[in-house]
Amino acid sequence: MKDWNDQVFISLFKEACQKCFGQHLSSSLSETDSKLLSNAIFQQTGLMVGVKSIKNYSQYVFNPGEAKKENPSAATLDTLARYVLNAPETDEIKRKSQESHHPYWFQYRSRFMNNKPASKLVSARKILFVVLSLLVLIIVFVAVKNFPTKNGLVFITDEFNNVTTDSLKRKGWYIKNESPVFWNKRNEAAGHLSLYTLIGDNWPDAAKMKQTGIKNFLYRKINKDCFSAEIHLSNFIPNQSWQQAGILLSEDSSFSGKALRLSIGYNNFFGGYSKPAEVIIQVVGSSVEGNISRPEEIAHVNLFSGEPRSDSLIMSNLAKSALKIEKKGNQYRFLFSAGRMESFAFKEAAHGNFDIKPKYIGIFAMQGLADAEKPEPVLFDSFNLIKLDCDK
């Protein structure tokens, strides 16, 4: 952006914040406030600006000397301008076909350049919305503050805004089976950890009993018996045999013995039968130590049928995906979410009782033991690990 264009963006973002929260803001938005603004924009305009993008924009707008400079797309600027200017509700398809020239962004920019800022009046409805939102925030804050646990709430989160080796190490991550060429590409997408679907697996080749391991595998220790582990992915479109990404739990740091794995991936193998390819949620586990038995497929959920790269609807609905494992003692739940927005609810893929007591958790991208390697980037947007109350 040119300097003056950047000034217009800063003014536009501040006005959007003022409209949503009913006051001038002087500091960057929290995760909760970012979600409130994202939802307010979507409810009024029918268009989406991601929670993480809003949070990054706020850090830049309110801390320009400390945060990385942002360069929002014309579509994002138009969405913000639509919100500030009270434009009629639309959707991405209508905008692309009827208003692809982003008229509201240029209207706002023209007003700014002529020193005629958009109206800053806040309706009574918006004031009521803000008051109710603040009440909800207070209730949530009190609930979290008084969360009943024996040893206090344990919460680990990583939004992967800094993925240097030192930063990852400080946050408790270890890397296993480093593949330097692709490991050095881990920071290619801002605000994400980029891993690649390279050939490898935590279980050995069933025919050759060859242990390959997962390349560029990140893992950390777990010292809680009851927890929830969650990852969020951006635009992961698996499209080759065995490409997948997910969460792996293990009793030992070799990740080759008793383990549970939850992943989203691609499958086109049907034992010789002719069926459409599919994007699946898969849960695989092994409750036997030492790889003396093949792993068991616990769940196989068909998300979409068809070739993802040639189906725009599948691609759109894989814009945001998430996986979560909940554990209480030997009871496990495996959940997933996929859609165009981050706010899509989780669904359960499977649950059950498994005699596995994980001491380590890992996040991964891989292509299994395929014949030909097709490296596909997997953008990890965030990782969360929360202690749960074992008594509830």
C-alpha cells in the first residue's frame, strides 16, 4: 500500500471498531473482541473477515511501530467499508458477479481524501448490542476465572505468529525427523506454521515392516490425564493418495507404539472398486506396544466426495478446518469441523474407551507410504491444549 492508502485503511478499521464497540479504541483487540467484530461484520454485510485477520489488523493499527505491516486485499477493504457505510447485505457470489470493482471501498477512500469521513453515528440497536456483548464477556470472564480444577486451569496456545526454531523451542515444541528443504519453508504463510505432506508414517510399512517416521514432526509433552487438544487449519485441500494432517497422541516419544491419530485427508483407494475420491476424517489407533500389530481404523467419516481441486464447492468448504481430541481417563472423543468460516461447530467422529495413556502429543502433515511424493502445504493456524476437570 502507498502511505496515503495505508492511512485510509487505518481510519476505516478504527471506524469499524468504533461502530461495533461504541467508542474510540486505543489498544489492539483481544481474541474475544476480534470474534465480536468479525460476527458483527458478517451479520450486517453477509461477508466474512477472519478473526485472526482482524486481530492482526488491530495490532498493526494500534501498535504500528511494533506489529508487522498489514496489506489487506481490496475485497477485505470493501467488506470493512460496507460495514461502516451500512451497505445492503450481499454474499461473495453476488459481489463477485455484480460488484467485483469493490465500489464501497472506493467510496470510502474518496470520502477520506476529501476530508469527509463516513458517519460515526451509532444506532440504539448497536448500543444495545454492545451492552449485551459486554455483559456476555463479563459472564464468560467470571466463568473462566472460577473454572473448577484441582490444580488450576492449564492452557497452552500457539497461534504460530513466530515459527523460528528458538521460538518453537521456548514454547515447548520438539522437532523429529527434520527434512531441511521443507522445514525451511515453515514460515512461508504469515501467521501460520507451514508443514508439508511428505512420505512417511508413524506406523511401519505393513509389508516391509520398515519404520519411516513422519518428517518435520512437531511434538510436545503432556502431563495431564484429562485434556482437550485442538488444531485449526487454513485452506488444506488434500488431493493425492494418503495426504493428511492432524493430531497424534503417544505413550512414548518414538510415536511408534501405543498411539491414537486423528486426521483430515484424501482417499481414493477402494480395493479395486470404482468409487469417487473422498476427503475424510479418520481416527486410527494401536493399543499394542512395539508395532507387533497393525493399527485399527476406529472411524472413517466421508466429508466430501469428488476431486477437491476440481470442485470449487469442496475447496470453499475446506477454507477452515479443525480437529479436536478430548480425553478423560481412558475415555476419548474425536471431533472435527470444516467450512468457509472459523465459527463452524464441531461434530463428533467417534468416541470410545482406549487403554492408552499418552505422554506426548504431536501435530503433523504427511503422505503415508505412497509410491510418489506430492508435497502439499498444510497451514496450521493455531494449536490449543487445555486441562479438563476429570471429575466432570
